[in-house]
Amino acid sequence: MATALLPIDPAASPWQVNRILAISASLLPEETIAGRRARRARAWVALAIALVAGLCAAWFVMAVHDKQAAQNDLESAEITIADLQREQREYAETVQMQSEIKTLSTQLKTVMANDLDWNALLDTVRATGEPLAVKIDSISGKVNGLDGQAAASANALPGQNGAAPAGSLIVTGSAPDKTAVAAYVEALALEKTVANPYVTNVTTNKDGGGGKAVAFSMNVDITPKALCGRFTVECKLLGGN
């Protein structure tokens, strides 16, 4: 009997012997996998809650610290106010006196609204006539009242720039002649503190030396620019008080 032998399979290579099949399978139950996922989710949620709680705690601590600092500042300010009030009571009389002085100054400004430097004004009237040999014998004057009623003007003429006169003067004196009187009137008209000089009377008299002298009287308005004083406008044009 003949026997047929089958060929032997060629020997397997080392690579084929050590090869691991790329096959995997999860043998865990779905319940176990779901449980693991739930635990991870709970861990992340807990971490987030802990983080938020930490931030809230830090904010609360900062708020408490700021409140305490503000409270300390308030207490310090209250102490300072109390000290200042206590010191103010020590100077209460001085503060009251300052207030009374301020009130009095305001009242004086109202009362002395029509004040003027009479000395400087009269010097102006006299000095204007000196170069012309005009001698002033007397000057009488008046200022407008404080009740809003203007004093009657000597000439019933407006002052400079159409402003109502602040008062009026009556001037009497003597001069070498009528020409000197006329020149004196023109010189007064150029002054800023007086206006509207108007001669009311001129008489010629013989003196003891055989010559002739002229006596005159005139009315002169006082302009608002002459008004000044310690409690109103500083006297600059008239040299001050």
C-alpha cells in the first residue's frame, strides 16, 4: 500500500509568531462605565463649586476689610471734627466779631456811597486858579442824598457824558480882571472831577493901589468821578484819603 505524504507547512517566521492581534473589547458592564463618568462629572462640579466658594470668601474678606478701613476713617474724621468744633468754640468771639465787621463794612459801603475826598477836590478848585492869579475866598458844597433824590444842580445841566452831577459847589473869589475869570472857567471845564462852571456874579472894585480887582461867584457841579472813599472806590484821581 502506498502512502502519500502531504507537504509540511513552511515554518512560521518570528514576526508571525510574536504578532499581537489588534483586537480589543470592553468587557466592563455599561453600568460601571456610566458610574465612572458620573463620578468624574461630580468631581469637576465639586471643584468648580469649591473655586466659586473660594472666590466668594476672598471677596467677603476684602469687603469686610474695606468696611473696617472705612469705619476707621469715619471714626478718625469724627474725632477731627470734634477737635475742630472744640477749638472753634474757643474762638467763637473772634468769629462773631469778624462777622460783625463784615456786616458793618457792607453797611458803610451803602451809607458812604456818595463819599468823596473834599480836601483833594477843594485843592483842585484852588490850584486851577493859581496860574491865572485867581484867589479863592470861599467854597461851599453839597453832595446828592442817599435816598435816590439827586441834589439840585447849580446849573441844571448834565455832567460829563450826560451823567447826573454828584453834587455842586458855590465858589467865590477874586481875579485881576474878567479875562482871568473867563480863563479860570475854561480851566475848570477841563477837570475830570468838576463840570459846568457857571459864573453867577462879577463885580469890579477899586483897590487901595488905584488898580481894579474883580470879585466873582460861580456855581460848579461835582462829577461822579469825584466820588470815592475808604469804603467805596479807592480815591485815585484825587490822590486818595
